Amino acid sequence: MDPQISASRPLRILIVLDLPWDVRLGACRVWMELAEQWRALGHSVEQFSFSEAFPGVRATGYSFSLQRIAFMRKAAGFVRANGHRFDIIDALIGTLPFSREELGFGGAIVARSVGLYRFYGRFEESVWRRWPRLPRGSLAGRLFYWFVRRRLWRASETAVRKADLVNVPNAEEAACLREESGVANAIIVQPYGLTQQLRRALEKAAANPSDRLAQKRICFIGMWSARKGAHDWEKIIERVRARVPAAQFRFLGTMTESGAVRSDLGPGAAEGVELITDYKPDELPALLSDCTVGAFPSYVEGFGLAVLEQLAAGLPTVSYNIAGPRDLLEQRLPQLLVPSGDIERFAAALCDILLASAPVYAQLSRESAEATTRFSWSEIARDTLRAYETLLADGCHETKSATSARLNISGNPRAAARRSVICTLYEGDYHLGLGALVNSLHARGFRGDFHAGFRGELPPWSREAARKVETVWLFDVGEDSTLHFVPLCTKQHFNNHKPSFVLHLMERYPDVQNFFFFDPDIVVRADWDFFERWVSRGIAVCEDVNNYMPRHHPVRQAWKEYAQKNGFPIRQEPDKYYNAGFFGVRREDKSFLENWQQLFACRAADGADLNDFALSDFVYPYMATDQDLMNLALMLVDRPITAVGPEGMGFRPGGYVMSHAAGEIKSWRKRFVWEALKARAPTAMDKEFVQHTQNPIKICSAAQLAWKRTGVTLGSAIGRFYRRAGA
């Protein structure tokens, strides 16, 4: 980069996107809002959009597709001629698939996502499968759009690799670019927001909650398209009206002729639906003011501005559980998320809100507005500028890896100097188990790097101190250990993702020898030195509760037949059955993980759904869980197995290695006194969990800790009483 560029003076920013500069388009609004904030801070901003590249031309049909391809050449020409006037180019991914060297540009190029091309492409490929009755158009048309999509895809893949920085709106997009596209340069995750003016206008215009509830009006904001759920609405409306006959519907900003929308809805569902194809931004508060609930059945989004706006207006908004809306709702309003495409549950969630009591609705309305307070365009714009200034401050002689380090978004490595890396996978309230696990490891002497793959938001106890580092967040655990929060875009049940996650860490840390996986409902009791000595003797595992499965067992015989059928030779036949909640491997044991991963692929080819916990019922070949596949994977390697018995996880008395909260009710969810009254006294795991809730990670308040300790004490006393009475 040009060493004359200084971060101390106002930045000169060029926005590049191949869409018309139109506030009605959600993608354009992102740049428009940022440009307004940047200008208010004293920076200069220009745009080169479709409107500048093709003045007076409408963006429609076949011609628009070809113009998007031609836009890349026009944008490159504009930069070559005018690049000296800018410090930063903030370009929509795929619109500028060139490096700064190829463009002769002395500043920094940022590739920005407003909805990742990979996710959008997958949806497009699924349209005919989801809605097989949709017209497919002519063969020539299908071939034409296939060519266009392929050309734009290649441009996007090139752009994210050649940019100096990639900016994405959610962590799942960042993880996808890392895992699937192999993007090695810096990535930052920045959501979207609201201006203070719009937030105040939405709050001021909103009618009294009881009046809004009486309207029974459902609102949808978005362009009318398959991606936004257009083909789901007919059934949604039918099911809502079946329970709430008085329900009304208002569709805003469809940007499609009303006749086409009503045709898609069908004569029955379309009746009584209010269609507002277009509106000005300052009209939105009034349009939302008398609505009851928002609806957003979108299949793929970058962030979901429509959800953010409706929540800020106090409208509880039901959404498909996808990246973007999930970031808004999962932590505070998870009941508003339903599985993607599940029309029955989507309609039921809308009806539950329409039929709620006035106090319940008023509370939900308040919580909806409160959930948006941390999403502010002014803060997001400042964060973006800081990242851009750091890029420029690196100067022209530093590499992209040095730039990433300066941005504090790339961090490989203290683990390279460590002997061991520890990892786990969690989502939802399992963050409480994660905190106790890390605390117990720290107490037992582990110092180094913990890696927690996760879906959703960061734990509440980490948010203030966690800092973004590339695609992960880092959280310091004491002075010499770090917890890496790794967002994952996989839809697989986390039990089925274990080998893939550890293999990913093996590639990321080529100098580390030992890798340990712990389920997040485990606490460690043995000193860390025990684990490192243990794994030095072979693949470290722990026997399960029902631990005996000899080589002649019919289930193990079925596994052997399955393995041989799929081309896996049997290398050894243990007599024990091992629990998959913990395993430790050395780098030379990599084949065990690869075989385990390949077995998942085989089961998926058989029709098993890896997104579910159970891969099948108990039917031949009797491989119903990840644990069964792990035990078969151990049969496929000639590496030594070093195991402790069931007491190693606290399944039997006399254990000293780990405690595992096996069962449905985890320690952090238990009401200890109530369970004791049902003759289930607090377990050793429960007591260990409570012991490890405060140091060094404080996962609950002092009052909560006191309550838990009291519950354990009383529950233990009650448990002793009941055992004596029953003796």
C-alpha cells in the first residue's frame, strides 16, 4: 500500500456495487447508512454502482445479468483511472475480482458481503427440490442463468482471495469462507444496525401494545421472491386463519406487481392481504405502528434488516432459524426462531403471539425492542473505520498476515509452542458447562489454548472481555491461557462433527502434537500431567456405562460386516465399548479421526441425517449414534488404545479422572432439592460443577452460586435421609 496514506487524516472511500443506487434495495441501504455515518465523521465517500456504470438503464431481465458481468470490467477501469483519489475501496464481493496490484491501486481493497454467495447459491440449487411444481422456464433460459451464476461465483471466489480484508455480517459466513473457500486473508464480522433517528421514530409511532394486539395484524417486509419465502405464504396464511380467523396481513416493499403476488398466494389466501409494493424509509414507522407481529420466512440472509426494524418497533418477529436473524433472536428471544421451512411451527408461533394475553404481549414487545439496542449504525461505522485505518497504517511493505495480526483478527499462535490443544463443541446453555470445564482444566494445571466450536452467540460471561480475532473471538483465561470461540456454519449435530473439528485444528496447528476433545458437560478431576502421559501411550478413551462388547458380540459383528462392505479393513477387535464424550489423540493417530469422519459420510450416503442426534433406530448395522461410529473407527486402526474404566467418567464409584453429566438433566439445569425429593440426590458431577463456576471464569453471580451451594447441601442431606429410610 502507498506509504503516504495516513490514518490520521480523513479517509477517502469508494463504494463499488453492481446494483442500482436505490434505497429500496436492502443491499444498497447498508452502504447508504454507512456512507452517511462516515461523512458525518468527516470522511469523504463516493460510489460506483450500476447507476453510474449504466446511467439511465433499468436493471431487469437477461440484460441485467449480462450487465453484472460487464460491470466488473467497468469497475476495474474506473479504479485504474481514479484510484489515486481513494484510500479504501469497499466493494460488494464479486464486483472487483482483482488485487490492488492488478489495479495499480495504492490503498486497501475490502470485499464486503451482504449475503454470502455460497449460501445464496445453495438456496438457488434447492429451489426445484423445495417447490417442484414451479415452472422451470426454457432450456435456453436455464443454460443462460447457469452460465451467469457460474461466472459470478468464480468472480466472488477470486474477490475474497485477492482482497486485503473481507467484511461479513455474521460469523457463519466467516466460518464458511475459512472452511470451504480457504480464505487466508483477514476477515471481520460486523452486523447491521439502526440509526438513532429511526429507532426513536419507530418507538414514537408505535401504538399502545394492547391496541396493537387487538389488530391481529401480521407484517412482512421484503422483496417478493422464493428466497424470502414467497412460496410458503399461502400455507402460512391458511394455517394462521384456521386458528385466528380475524388475522390480517400487511406486506411491505414487495417491489412486485400486486397481481403477481396475489397469484402466488392463490384466491383464498390473497383475500384481505394488504399489499404495499413500495414505500419511503420515513413512512416505515407509521406502517408498522398498528401491526401486532412480524413474520420473516426467509431461507437465507446476510443479516436481516427487516427483522431488526420490526423488533425495534416493538413487534415480536417470527423468523426461520438462519444466519442473521439467529444473531438477533437466539440469545434473548429463541422462541421466535423456527426451523427453516417448517410452515406448521412458523404459523403456530405467529398464532401464539396473536392469541397471547395483553400482559404477556406487552412484555414480549418490550423484550423485542430491547434486543436491538446493541445494533447501532454509528458504532458499526466507527468500528469499520478503525479496521480500515489499521489496514492503511500497516503500510505497503507488510504482508497480509502482518495486516491480520495488526487488526487483531488473526491469531494463530501461541498453541504452536504448546504440547496440547483442548477443544469442545457447544450451543445454547451448554456454555455453562463449557465454563466449568475450562475452570476445572485450569485448576488442574492446564495452560494453553482451549477451542470451543459453537453456534449462536457468545456466552454472556464472555461478551465484555472477548475480542475478535480473524473469524474467532479470544477470551483470556488467566494470564497464560486463551479460550478461542470458533463459530461454525455446519448444520450437523455437534456429536457428528467431532472428528471434523479436531482434524481442522490439526491442520491449523501443525506443530502441536496432542489433541484432546471433552464434551462440555464434563469436569476434570485429575492433574493435567496425567492426561499428557496418558495420551503418550496411545488413543486415550474412557469406557462407557455398559462397557463390555466382546469381538463375538452380534452388534460388533454387524459393524465388521458394514466396514468390510465399505472397503474398511479391520485392524483390531477390542472387547470394550467406549464413550465418545472424551478422547485424546496424538498427531500420528490422525487416521483414527479420518476413518471416523469417513464413516459419517458412509452413513449419510445410507440416508442417515447427520443433523440429528440419532443416525438411525436400532436396526442393522446397529450404528445409531456417533459413539457407535467412534468404536468402529477404533477397530479400523492399528494404533494402541489406552483406556480407563467407566469410573473414569464417574459412571461407577472410585473415579478420579473426570466427572461426566450423562443424562438429560445437566448439572446447571438441576433443581437440586426437588430432584432429591424424588430420591435423586446431587451427584459428584453436580458438586464438581458448582465448585468450578467462579475461577477463573465467573459463569454465575455470587447470589446464584450461593443458591446452588445451598441446593446441593440440602439436596445431599435429603438424599442421605431417603437412602436410610429405604434401607
